[in-house]
Amino acid sequence: MKNIWITLSYDGTTFGGFQRQENRMTVQEMVENCLLELTGKKTTLYFVARTDAGVHAYGQECTFYTESTIPGGRFIYAMNAHLPYTIRVTASREVDMDFSVRRRNFGKTYGYLLSEEREASPFLKPYVWRTGKKLDLSLMESAAQVLEGTHDFTSFRGNNSVPSDPVRKIHEIRILKDGPLFRIYVTGEGFLYHMVRNIAGALVDAGTGALTPADIERIMAARDRRQLGMTAPAEGLCLLRVYFRPITKEDVDETLHRPLYPWCL
């Protein structure tokens, strides 16, 4: 028996999310079907982040156990030969049997891409929230500072989420403007259901002047999702990287300088 660690990159546009579901095709099901075809045995894929329908990833981390004779470093080639091109294995390696991507990671960076314009290039449309709103970067940055640190994020948790500890630590939120495009980078130890999308929605409201930093503090203190505004749509969100050592500013800088089009340039 071997424990294989793979890194996945995928376009989530046509999938019902990452985690297996009964009535929609998901990334997990596609990968597990691929492993069944390769190894002849049903295999369970363990993963870090349960991305929603329409959400993308450059760095989803997964492990699986197998008795296959395929070397760990060769799974990247064997799997990519069978997977659709919307899902790519970008790295594969054999690791210790007790290694777990869920237990060993120190956090993640998500990227969110949005535009002030109502329309977008057809090459960007599946990956950009087209807000149609004029946004003030300085107002967004002021609001982001309130969200950094350790807080109870109940007000930023999506409806129908699995009960979990709402206290989470956000290391930093960085916002970069490139013409009409805004790139929001949220790095934290862990995230609640819809939390990053709700943060993006709040930052857009802040950018229009509809929310102030004081409003965001009040909303967090209320611990009530109904106090917050819109949830940003799924297509702008991408899981960029999972960290397997304590996160530093240099690590985040390095992530943002990777060629992860269109979220990082």
C-alpha cells in the first residue's frame, strides 16, 4: 500500500463543486473514476478544500491510498492521460503513510477576480465577477484591515453550512487594481462555507461607500449573516495555494508572483 499526494488544477465552470454529490458531476468523482480506470480498484480521494460549484483551483491538494505499481512520480502522467483537460494533475509524489493534507496544512490563499465593468472579454467571462460598479480601492483596503486577524466570522458564513468553529484567523487581505480589474487575495488558516465570497461581496460594498469599517465591525459583532449584503458569485473565486509550513509574507508574495492566469499576473 502507498500514500500518493497529488496537486490538482481545475476549471470549475462545468462541475458541481469539488466534493462528490449524488446528482451532479464533481471534480472528486472525475478523479476517483480516473483512479478506478488506472488501478482497477475504487479509491477515495482525500482533499483540503471543498470548493463550490463554479469555483476554480490552481492548488487543490489531495491524497489517496493505492496498491498500484505506478510510481508516485508517474501518476501525474498516467492520470492526465485519462482526465478531461479541465482537470490537470500538476504534481504527484509518494509520501509517508500517515501524511494528511487536511491535518498538515497551515492555511490557504484564495484569489477573487472582479471588474468595475458590466461586460468582460469572452476569455475572462467565466472567471470574473462583473460588478458594473465604480469602486474606491482605498475604501476597500480600509474595510479589509478590519477583517484581518482572529475573529468570529459567523456573519460571513454561508447559509446551510456544516456546523464548525466560526472563529478563524485571516493573515492578510491584499487588493490589487489593474485598470477595471480588482484582484483580492485572502490568506488564512481556515475558512467557513462561502466565507471568501462573502468577504469579496463586503469589500465591493465598501468600495462603493455602502459599508464603512465601523459597519463591518458591527456586522461581525452581530454574528448574524442577515446583517451582511450579497455573496459574490462563484466564478471569480480560485483556490491558489495551500501551505504546508507556517505562513509568512514572503510565502504570500511568492504565491502572487506565480503565473496563475488570470488571478495572478
